[in-house]
Amino acid sequence: TMYFFTRRVRIVLLIFVTSSLALLVLFLFLNYRYMKTVDIGSVKITDSEIILEKVRYTEAKDGKIEWRLEADSASYLRKEDVTVFKNVRVEFYSKNGRVYTMTGAEGRFDGVSKDMEVFSNVLVVSDDGYSLKTNSLKYNSSERRISTKDKISLTSSNMNIDGVGLIIYIDKGSLTVLDDVRTVLKHVLI
């Protein structure tokens, strides 16, 4: 019986060491590959995915933060090199100092292109008072562009704009509504 007890202890220790090494490899991989800051609450590793709870991720370039992401959970799908998020919040930082905060129920991040999509009850709020509601948005990393083909509703203290389709260039601070534009100006004296 002592032999079986010692064998069980060895197996448990082996599983613990293997899991710890896998977690360490994951952290090193994420930090080496993206050279970014990643904070997580817990990790579950399966054959096809890595599931992270309470995720915070920061993407920086040339020493400047480009965006920060927080999510209740993230599932990294190894074969696709895609991460799927639940209850995601992303802050985009423009070169001119503006901050755009995007939230949604679901999101996807492509590990190769660094592009991102956010779906379901998407809201973008800028630090200068604009609020955008739509069903989905895409972030193009190379162009630092946010876009959608869905219906949008954009509000500020002095106007409401409804339309279909939108393009925002983060660093240029430009916004274009593409189709079926209806604008209501508030507080305009004629």
C-alpha cells in the first residue's frame, strides 16, 4: 500500500508541475509574442483552447499605449489563433490624446492581424462627449480604424445622428456616417 500511496503522490505532483509549467509557458508566450501586459484571474487549459477569467490586456507600440482591453472571460482557440471575449471593454488611445471606450457583450481578437470585432449592444463613448450605439464594430489595427456596416446612432450634447455604416479613424479624429444619414441639431438658434 505504501507503494501505491507514493505513486499517487508522484502523479499528483507531476500533474501540478505540468499545469504550472503550462501556465508559465502561456504567460511567457503572451508576453514574448505581444510584449504587452496581461493580467488574468484564472486559467483553464484544454486540448483545443485556453480559457482565461477576468482578463486585462494592454497593447502598446513604441512605448505608447494603443489600447487596453478588459473582459469577464477570454477563450483562446489555438488552431485559429483567435481569442473570443465575453463582456468586453476596450479603451482606444489616439495620438492627439482622445480616448474612445468601446463595450459589447462579445468580441473576437485575431492574434495574427491584431484586428478586433465587438458584437451585441455595442457602445462607444468618447472622452469629448460623443456616444455611439450599434450592433457590431470592427477595429482594423494597421489603419487604427473602427467601422461598421450596421445601423448607428450617434449622440452628443448638440446633435443626434442616425444612419447606416460608419468609419472612425482614431488618430485622425475623423468620423464618417456612410448611408441613410438623418441629423437633428439641438439648441440651434436661427
